[in-house]
Amino acid sequence: MKMLNFNYLILWSLCACSSALHAQDATIRLETTPTDDLSFCVFYKGKEVIRKSPLGMTIDNRAIGKEVRIKSVTPGEQTNGERLCTYTIERPEGDIYYIDTREYADGIALRYRIPASTNICIYGEATSFTFPSRTKTWYASGPFQYGWLQEYQDRFTDDIEGEILAPPATFLTPDGVYAAITEANLFNYHGAVLLGTEPNQVRFGYVENKGHLETGVITGLPPSKYWHEAVRNVPWIVSPKEGVNEVITPWRVLMLAENLNGLVNNKILAKVSDKPDKNLFPDGSETDWIKPGRATFTWLVEGKDRLSIANHKKYVDGCAELGIEAVVVDDGWELWQQTEKNANGRTKWEMLKELVDYAGERNVNIWVW
């Protein structure tokens, strides 16, 4: 009886939430395995680009993607080529959570919604993408794996086990389909990387630098002995979204295209992200305070004064002389109250204002990391 119900549910969900492959360029299918673990696969133009891959998270030491059932599937309205769907997932003890999916002509997106009235602890995520063997991949190595400067990699996915991939990572399947994996609409949530968990499979995860964890100082560059020290999936706390009593993850996005031009011009990230705050961006990308331009910053400066206000003022003077529009103030300025010789009790914001005023008098912008 369970198998009959399961087959009926999957058949109904595929009809309701995924159009036929010839009518929808990208299609995602959610199902459970014989052991009741949640999984999905993705098709693009009739080809399976993502093979059966795990879904789920580990929350408060509970793996919410295992021993579950798809309780219901609710299709949303199809608008402008976008097909929405919500899967209600039930755990053995009766707990409920939701997975929202979106299908587009050029990719898919999914996210988790976890009912919660108070903080929860995230131990890791099972969301994975499994590619065919001999898929090519290009990516910047994740932070800390090959030193503080990320090294770009050119590999087959057969050789990514143990790797940390900084999203977006780019892929080319043996069938000639280009793909990129990243996240979108990241608010009040830990930024993710992609972990090479086994040949041909990457999984969303989280990394920290060991130096930051051991010293408790999370800003600025850690001591050089820690530059290669990555710690994976340290538990962290997240709060429910205000007013909705849910923890809502960023979208996990798979962009798909037949060529690199299509991949570069993919619009899914904008489609799944919240609209810009009207108070900050009244005219969107045309808001008058948005002024792109060239910038310098102090990354390669030797010595302990690299991040000092005095050193940044020298950069401002140089930019004014050369006609360069901006100076970037690098990570670590948050510690000025401890590191500046002439802090004299001023806050970091008061010292930042001093630098901004100095730069403004010389027609140079300050961008803050």
C-alpha cells in the first residue's frame, strides 16, 4: 500500500509541478529513496544533468532529509516562464518542513523553510549535485584551502573529492551542457561553499578559518600559520525570519545553458532574490548614489600599518593625483579602536567618518569592505 501511495504521489507531483520535458527546458524532480531519504534530479532539454542527489539539512542534531515522506505537493502559478512548487515534507515524529522549487527555461532553484519560533542550530546541509563522470569544472578554490589567496582550478569532477569550491562554480557535462551552481537571496544566514564530497558530487556546506575560531577574532587577516586551515561545518545559530516564524534558507541555484553566453546572461539570481530596498535604492540600479569606478586598496602593502587610517589617507592622496575614483577599506577596519595609535576613545564609525571626510575633500570615494 505504501508503494502504491508513493507512486501515485510522485506521478501526481510530476504532473502538477513539472511540465513534460519537451515543454519545460529545465525540470526538477523530488522523490524519496527506498530507505525514505529525500533526493532530487534535474533534466535540461531532455537530458539528465544532475543525477539522483541527496536533499536535507542537519538541524539541532536531527537529519531532516532522512526517513521522511513527501506529504503533499502544492503547485504555484506559472508566470513569465517560471513554475513554482512547494513540497511538504513530514518526519517520523510528525514534524513538518517545506521545500520550495522553481523551474525556468535555463535552470532551477530550491530552498528550505523550517518552521521555528526560536533560534535553531545548523550542523550542515545535505543538498548535493551529482554530475556525470568526465564533467569539466572550473572554480576558485574555497577560502583557506590553498592559502588566503584563492587558486583557480581546472579539473574533471571525478577529481574533486576533498575540494572546497567557491561559488559560483562552472561545469560542462559530457553532453555539452554548461552549468553553474551558487546561492541567491542570502540574508541573515551563513554564506555557503561547495564541498567535493565524492567523485562527481558537490554538496552545499560551510567553512571557517581555524585561526578565526581559535582566537575569536573574526575580522581581518589571521596569523599566517592559519592561512591553510579550513574547518568545515562548524555548528552555527540562525534566527527565524521576523514575523513569519520560519527559518528560510537562501536559494540553491543551478543555472543551465547550451553555451557560455547563455550562462553569463542567466537571470535566475535576480528572479529569486528580493527586490532592492526602496529606501536605499529608490530608482533601482539607476539610483544616483551608485557610481561605479576604479578603485585601489591596501591588500599587498607590507607591514602592520597596512590598515591604518594614515596609510589609507596616502592612498586617497594617490588616487586624487591619478584620477582614480575610490579607495577600498579592507576587512579589519572594524578593529581600529584597538589598533589606531590616535584612537583617543573614538569609535570605529567616528574614525571612518574622518577618512570619508578627508577623501571627500579630494573628490575620492571610500568603499568599505
